[in-house]
Amino acid sequence: MTSAAHPATRRSRGGTREERASRQARAALMRDIERDHRKKERAKLVALREQIRAARLARRNALADATSHCRAERLAVRERTRMERLRALDELRKALHAERQAARDACAVRKEEAKIATSLPPRRPIRMT
């Protein structure tokens, strides 16, 4: 059976004007919805990219801060170590100087004692009569 055999069931390609207008309106609405979805997705992607950029910047700044803090701590430790070393060397110098001075003083005392112990009694003047 062909559509020519049944004229009551035969339709035109586009259907009635109202059906065609309804389909066009529906298609336009779907295009608008799709456009709106794409616009929202684009905006969402822009926001996500901005969040990623901000997170990378925050991470970079945090790493830079941590690095500079560590460097400052290392320099402070180096300076404290140097000062401690200088203080210890100064104390050692003072101790050695005091020890040498004590040895000099003891040596001077022993020399004096040795001189006194080995000295001849004072001479009496010889009288000639």
C-alpha cells in the first residue's frame, strides 16, 4: 500500500505550518540551551584555570618563603657557630697566656732562689794594719 492509496493518511513533508513552527521553535530553544551550556562551561573553565593559576602562585610563593627562611636559619647557625668558635679560641688564648705567665713567674722565682742559694756571702773588706 502506498500513501497515494490512502489520501487521508498522506502527509506533506513538513507537516502543517503549526508543526513546522513548533519544530523550529524547539530547535531554536535547543540551540539556545546548547549555547547557554557552552557559555557556562567556558566560564567554568576560565574560573578553574584562574584557580589553578592562583594555586600555583601560592605554591611558588610558599616555596620561596620556605627557601628564604631556611637560608636565613642556615646563615644564623653559621654565624652562631663562628661566634662560638671565636669565643672558644679567645678563652683558649687567655688560658694559655695565663699559663705561660704563671710559668714565667715561677721561673723568675726559682731563678731568684737559685741566685740567693748559690751566692757567696758578702765579702768583708780586708784590713791592712
